[in-house]
Amino acid sequence: MIDQEALRKDLQAQVRRLEKDLVAQIAEVDGLHARLRAEYDRAFGLGRTAASWTEWRDERVTQAAVAWVLGTVFVRFCEDNGLLGDACYLAGPTQDRAVLAEESQDDFFVRHPAKTDRDWLLAGFEQIRQSQAGALLFDKEHNPAYQIPVSHDAAKALIAFWRRRDDDGTLVHDFTDPAWGTRFLGDLYQHLSEAARKTYALLQTPDFVEEFILDLTLTPALDEFGHDVVKVIDPTCGSGHFLLEVFDRLCKAWHAAEPEKDPQEVVRQALLAVHGVDVNPFAVAIARFRLLIAALRAAGFATLAQTKGYVFPLQIATGDSLLRDRQLTLFDDVDKLARFRYATEDLDNYPDMLREGRYHVVVGNPPYVTPKDKSLNEVYRESYRDVCSGKYALSVPFAKRFFDLAKRAESDGRGSGYVGQITANSFMKREFGRKLITDYLASRIDLTHVIDTSGAYIPGHGTPTVIMVGRSRPAKLGADTIRTVMGVRGEPEAPTEARNGHVWQAILRQYRDAGSESEWISVVNHPREQLAAFPWSLKGGGAIDLLDRISSSPARLGQRINGKVGFASFPGQDDVFVAPRSWFARHAIAEHRSLVTGDSVRDWTEAHPIDALVPYDQDLKPLHYLPESAWGKHLWAFRATLKGTVGFGGETREEAGDTWWTWYRWVSERYRIPLSITFSEVSTHNHFSFNRGGKVFKQTAPVMR
């Protein structure tokens, strides 16, 4: 039985230890530094990365550390569930199996006296490599573990880690599971490495979301194209949640259509239809392992040895699914960047994997973040310039890429692929989404469903999301309306079971019923032209009608306010100026006011949990510095910090000649008229509050006066 929380914490620690070891190995192993540096130099020269050598090296080290740890996880899972037969390398759930692992290692050293603990780990990997699919898991050419070897001491410590037992003799980490469940690997995927989680925006998709999206895409595709024709891809497959659900549904479809067909052939045919790509090598390793275990179980195999001579066509590749050939100058006959592959990437082994127009179904949960690497940011912008603009999020190019991979319609509109994705809704209202909506989603593809999920509780998804479903054909070939699920009210609290949340259950009950309305959502068939305009508003409960009334007003807010909308001030050093009101009372500082922040503006009012020291007089000018005053003594203790605050121009306040005891920015004009409206700069919904003066505002709560 797996204790997921304990396993996650323990393996995070193992990854950190191995990272330190592998950095040392790069310096010590002959030729290793030179090989990695040459790979980096080529990638940097082609524009695949703008990272420094150290940053790039550290990312590769993390990949290798995770690969070593995951490799041992795979061995342990196979050991505990009998997939290796009688062989045992690291440990086992029973005392006999534990003893066997140690005796087998001792025998290995007797037969190979020059070998070390690292070789014993590799021997365990090799045992799995004996099967055709296992060779994909431990591909010596592309698996990061084979590219940076752990030291012998680190290997010894890793083996000892897996053999730990509690005081009562119970193995600390027991993977025994009669159902061969592998979803625990999804949690590991998301949390094994904090650095990788930030780099790759790791986030697994809950199963109830996958099921819903596949109901809207794979189910009709099977009806239209047939179980023996359909091909599916997840271009951002992560740890394989979508892929496993697709595989399971395809197996059931084959069994239902051809009940006499050999189960092993059913598995082979289903695997031929399932495709996945991810830029993260250890995500691909997990997805491959999970799909292999599911295939073994569905085909009726009890051990890897039984699969000898049997081919599992696992079609999951490591690579960047956004990279593609760009339009080049007349002097370039090949896009060298698009053809470049890191040593950890094996996309070239699947030449048609990302061929546009190939798939009947394209589904996924693309990353929501802004591309941090400057080189890749520009490459994506150029490759998807018809939709990318401004400070775009990766949800924008992926929205187009998903549809590009789907089959295009015939001239009569039939035969187009189905596309479904859950993605960040930021493009709907922020300027970088304008081109995507007006130039692409409005006409070049056929959106069929737009479902606001920002109010639903989806574990791990702090970013507000939307589900988009459509077909890869021009909008004019589709219906005149788009089924739209609009949010009315968000989840009041986190439900015990996410799939049973009020909002999600309302979506399941109502999405088929246009015109239905509940406390949680409204469902309408929007005229297509309404969603052809930027921005989108997916607020139900009459919000659209209200917006129409506001838009039809002869006067605009800009005509009613005195001056521009913008921030009034911000301290620059919050820790110095901001504190609870009780703190100011204890220190006898009278020069303080209530501080309004963006997250305190909600539901037409403001909460004031904190105050701020405001060193300005009634004329809104800086106070003369009084070293003997209570506020002066407080700020004097932080004078070095305040003087060293760096401005937008790169100068410190001292270098710029600013008064060091005042706020970093203070726009006095925004305070001269006491009446104002403030709003929350970043929130899932608009929140405003009327203010009558006497307060100060942080930059997260801009004002209009």
C-alpha cells in the first residue's frame, strides 16, 4: 500500500541529494562536461534557449536526478507486483523478498567483482529493458539517467533508501497493489522537483475533467469515424492521464464491436491509436510506464517475461510540440532550430507524430504560463504570429496547435477532427488574447462549446480556466450558435470530493440543456458573432444583458472622472511601511492610514486588515525628516534598505537624489479629490469600491477620480 504523501516527501529529498551528486559528476567524469557544453552551445546558437550555461546545466541535472529516482520507482513497483518474476533488485514487501534482493546483489558482486552499486541499479533497469516496451522506458540514447551517471556512493545511498524498514520490520515504501494502480505517479510528476514544476508548469488534470472532455470529443469521434480508425493525441500529455483514459475507452470500444477478438490484439490496436508528446522527459517516462502497466493488465500478462516476442506500440515522445518548421528566407532550405533535438528528446523516432491534420481527436491541458525563455518566447511568437501578441501565455499558441493537429474537414464540412482542452481563461479578457479570438477562433475553426470552469473547484488549478471544444473546420461550416456555459456563482468552499462540487455537478447536469439556469451556471446558445468579438464575458445570471445595457449608455465612465485611471502610490518596501494598526499604536506613530490593496477590494467594499506609515503632510507633500519622531526613528533603522531601492531606470533612490524616507511612488494628484473608485487589479471578477478619502492605495488597487 502506497503512502503517497510520505513517498513524495522522501523522493523529493532523494532528488535534491542526487542533484548535488550529479553536479559534481559533471566536473569529475571524463568528457562529460565537454559533451554537455557542446550540446548547450549548439542549442544557444540556434536560439533554442536563452538560458545561461549554469541554468541550462542545472535543468539537465534535475532531469537526470529525477530519471534515476523514477527508474528505481519503476523497479520497485515491478518487484512488489511480481512483474519481474522471481528477480529482486532493491527490496520487497516480505522479509524473504528483502533478503533475496540483498543476496542477489551480493551474488552480482561475486560474479562481477569490478562492478559497483551503480552497476547494480543499472542491472535492475536492464531487467526491465529485456522487454520491448521496457527498452523504451530505459532508452540508453535518450533517458537522462544514462547521460549523467550517479556516483557509486550516491547509488549505494539510493539502494539503502529503498531498503529502509519501520521499527516493526515493515518496508517503508510498499508498492503492492492488486489493481496495479499508477495514478500516484501523477502526484510525483507534479511535485518531485520544485524547479521542474516551475520550468514546465507541471499540473495534472483531474480524472473528472478528462472524462468530460473525452465525452465531448472521443465519444462522437468513435461514432463518426469508428473504433478501428480513430487516432488521438495529447500534445501536452504530462504524466499521461488523458492517454490512459483514451486507451481504456478504445479497448472497451474494440471489445464491444469485436467481442471475439484476442485481448492482446485489442491492446495492440488501441495502443496504435494513442499518441502523446511532452517537452519534459520525466513526464514522458511516467506516461510510458503507466500506459505499459495498463496494457499489460488489459492484455492479461502477469510478468514482463511473458511479453517476449510481443510488441507494445507505445507512441509517446519527448519533444516540444510547439516547435515546427517556420517560413524561412530564400537562402535557407531547412529550419535548423525546428530540426534540432536535445539528447533527451526522441521525437525523431516518431516522424509523423506532429504531422498537422493527422488526428481525429486532440485533447489536453496545455501550460498556462508565459514562456520564460526569451529565445523560445520569440520562436513561438514567430511560429504562431497569427495568434500571439504582447505578453502572451502559452495557452494561446497551444490553442491553435491543437486545432492544427486535428484532421481538416472535406469540402462539404465532414470529416474534421474533434478538439478539446481545458486552458487558462486569461486570453478572454487580456489584450494578448485579442488576435486569438478575433483572427482565429472567430472564423478559422468551429467552436462548439465554451464552458466557464473558473467557478468550479479543480484541485491544483489556482488559475481560472475555461474548457473549449470544437472541430477543425471553418466556422461557417458549423452551427450559427455556440453552446456556452456561463458562471453565476463560484464554489462556496472546497468540496470533500472535487467531482461532487456544486459548480461541476451543475455543469454536468445542465450543459446539454440550452436555456437552463441555476444558482451556479447559465447555459445558452450564443450567436457565433457574439464570441467573435474581444473580450469574452462568460458571466451568467443576466450579466450579458447588464453588459449590453451598460454598453448602450450614451455616456462613458471616462467622461465622468477627473484625470486618468491608474495607481496612486506604492511604498516600494512594504516590510518597512506596512504593519497592523496595533503595531502603530504600540510604537506611538500617528502618521498612518488604512492601506487598500487589490485583494482587499471585494463585493463593493474594502477590508482594512493593515495600515501603512504615510510620511506626507496635509498638502500631500513629503514630511520633513524628523529624526527624533517615532516615525523618523523607525525609518532610520531601515535607511540603507530604503536608499538602496532600485527604480525602473536601474538607479537606486540615493543615486537618483530622491528623499529616502518617502514612498517609492506617490502621485499626489490622485489624492487631491477625496472621492474615488478603486478596483482590484487582478481578480477573477470585477470588484469595485467607492472611497471617500482618508486612505492610501497600493499599486494593486488602482484608482479613478
